[in-house]
Amino acid sequence: MGIMVNTNLTNQNIAEIVPRDLNIDKNTFRKATVAVVICSSYPMLVVGCYFGLIPWNIERLNIDESDLGFAILTFGIFFLISNQIAGRILVPKFGTKIVMTIAMTIISFSTILLVTIPEYYLLLLASIPAGIGWGSSGPIGSIHAQLIERHSGRIVAPYYAMGFNIGIFVGGGLAGLILRNNITPSTVFIALSVFSIFVSIFVYKNGLPKHLDFKGDGERLKLPEKKILIFGFLLFVIFGSGGIIIDWSALWFSKELKTPLYLSSMGLMFFSSGAIFANLFSNQLINIFSEKVVGCYFVIIGSLLLFIAVISFNIYFILAAFFCYGFATANFVPIIIRQAVKQSSESIPTTVTNLTTMGFSSFLIAPAIVGFVAETFSLTINMYALCIVVFFAGSVFLTKFKHN
């Protein structure tokens, strides 16, 4: 029995692009939704744990902020290459499910290298498989989520985004436990990598069946449609600035806010917990406030609140602001992607691949800039920059937002 499309505002947004002759039964919908959330949460748990260990890893390798920035830049380059190959060649040939499940395992095993290699130059090399894995996992999982939405007429993208925040929360907590109890990080990451094999098998078995996965020919590389360029620009801004929290906040807390090393991931945990709450109740929030308010005004208010908290330099106020900022911005990216898919005349894989490529191309610029500013001036300046550019992005999206 097919799932009926709800008549509330949120699902009307998706119903606009749902082919009327396609239906998905409730059991398949639920299993596929759980699978795609796990596809975002488990890899992010692994990487979130690594993010929480960045102050420890910097100290272990005796490197500075600029060195870390170049490692992230290396990751970004291979992310973009992998994203294009996966979206344009592998997905049309094999489907989304097999690509994203293999990529999950690559991410987990490559992270072992990041915490065990003895020299900085080997860290740069270890960033290559990590970038390849993420380029074939995160964006491809987003395509899978969009396909579930298209077949069911129900919102899934915010739950997929919630998976990333669950992973950050659990991974950040795990990093704190590792540092607090002097556990050898490589032991934990080996266990996570082995377990990722079983997680990948579960995702493969429960994702969309083959006849509902993407079908179509690969498309040659070409410039994105003009009407989605603005959405790609917004993702460029949000992904580039978002790394300031995800990649650098643990170092900011330990180095400039002077928190103990094992508490340096608290910012990540507060940020992700607020985002989880917003993603979990995304339908209700949009029904109450409208998609425009959640996707635009929430973002503007959240960035202003975080700016005030950074000025205060009070760790308790900052943690509370991290929670509010995570809550306010959690649905920004899913709403941007949904708006772009609605307005694009190209296939979902091509549209999402173009968007993520434009968004993550910020990795070619932002890490080096953030690392240079952090080393030359301070990480706090980067936090101010985060608030300003996100405020700008929310304001621009407000002017470009289209109602159904």
C-alpha cells in the first residue's frame, strides 16, 4: 500500500516534485529512511571523534594551525574530485546505495591513519582517502534522501542532516572519554572501522531497492544552470564557514578559552545537540513558522546570538549560544537543496552533485585562510567571521526564497 502525501505545508513543498505514479510502501520507506540516517550519522561519528581529538593530534605531530589548514585543503581537493566521479559516473552506473556504503568503510579505515601516522607529510597523504570517502558518501547519501522524498512525498532531508549532527554529538563525547581516560585513539578507531563493515551491510540491505534507486545515463561535466548558481553560492558560504565550528572549535576551546583538553569538544556537542533537536522537529517547526522563517530568519537570528556570545567570551554563554546556533541553522542546508531541486530542470544526481561541488569548493580556499588567520591573529577572529558570513547568507537566501 502506497504512502499518502500529507497535506501540511512541509510535504506540499515536496509534493510539487513527486511523480504522481510512483509510490513506496510504509515498510520500505521506514527502512530506507533509517538506512540513510545511519549513512550520515556513523561516518560522522568517526570523523566527529577525530575532530574532538584535533588539539591532541596537533600536539602529537607538533604542527600549527596553518599546517592543519593545508591538511583540510588536501581533503577538500580529493573530496571534490571524488564527488564529481561518484555523482556523474558511479551513481548512474551502479546506483546510490552501493556507492555510499562502500564509501562509509573507506572513511572509517582512512581515519585510523589520521591518528596513527608519525609525521605531518603522512597526514597530508592520509587526508586523500578521507576526502575520497567523504566525496562519495555525504553527497551521494543526500541524493538517496532526495530519491526517498521523490518516491514517498515525505520530508527526509532534515533527518539525513540530523544524522550528521548525531554523529558529531556522539563522536565529540567519545573524544572526550578517550582524552579523559587516556585511551589509545588508534584502538578505538580500529574498532569503529571493523564495525563500519557491518553498518555498511545494514545500510545496503535496507536502503531503497534497486528499482527505486536512481536510473539514468551519466551526464558530462558542464556548468550548472544559472538559476541554481545562487544556491551553490549559499552552500559555498555555509560549508566554508561551518568548518570553523566543526574543524576548529575544539582547538579554540582548548587554546583560547582555556578549557581542559578533554572538555575541548564540548562546543561540538552543544552545537550538534541543538541541531539534532531542530532536525528532529523540522516538520513541526516549518508547519508552525513556515519554511521561509526556518530557512532564513532563524539563521539570521542564530548568527547574531552567536556573535554576541563570542564578544562576551564567557564559556557558559558561548556553549548556550552554540546550542541555539545549531538549532537555528540545522535546516538551512536541507531547505537550500530542496529549493534548488525544485527549481532545477536537471536530474537529482546532477543537481545535488553540482550543488555540493560548488559548496565544498570552499575547501579550496577557507581552510588555508582560517589556518593563516588563526596562526597570525587568533581563532576568535574566525568565530566573528563565521557569524558575519552566515548572517549574510541568511539575508541573501531571504531575497531568493520562492514559495510554492
